[in-house]
Amino acid sequence: MIKEKSEALEKFKIFKTEVEKQLGKIIKVVRSNRGGEYYGKYGATGQHMGPFALYLQDCGIVSQYTMPETPEHNGVAERCNKTLKDMMRSMISRCNLPEFLWGEALKTTIYILNRVPSK
């Protein structure tokens, strides 16, 4: 769980290492929205790549960005997020858990979904 968006790069580095070491796969493409934590910021002289975009470039990973305010362009991820949120809310509601435990409920939901057979 990341507490702030600024932690995205460090968490991605950990994820990338795990994928390469455990699965023997190489990440070729990362798709995201044009959020500042991924893309960088616009200044008076144009777009300045942020640390995340620079890291992807250094690793030879292609950055694909969806258009702003168009979640339908990333339908698979949006559907996955909806499933996670629905399951998490059901857990919290059914077990009468306090709202502050949403992070733990989300981790449990991900744990369950990662063990369910799928195509």
C-alpha cells in the first residue's frame, strides 16, 4: 500500500525486480493516465519528464498514456478496480469492520482474487 503518490516509483522498482527475478519476464510497456506522478509536469518551456518517466526511459520500457478524463481507454484496469472495490466494500459491510481497515480488506481481496482460477 502506498500512502502518497510520490511513492509510486519506489514501489514500481520493487515490483519490476520481483517480476524479473521470480517470473523471468521483462516489463516492456507501462500504461497509465497522465498523472503528474507518472508523466511529469508542464512548465513554461513545455513538458518536463518526471522521475517515473525518466526511470522507464532508462530501463527501455515504453510509456503509454491514456487521454485525460477518459477512464474508458483503460477498461481492463478500471474493471479490475471496480471488482476490487466491490469486494472490499462487501467484506467491510458483511463483517461490520470499521472503515479505517479498508486497506487490510483490500489486501485480503487481492489475496483471494490472486488464488481464483481464471483464463
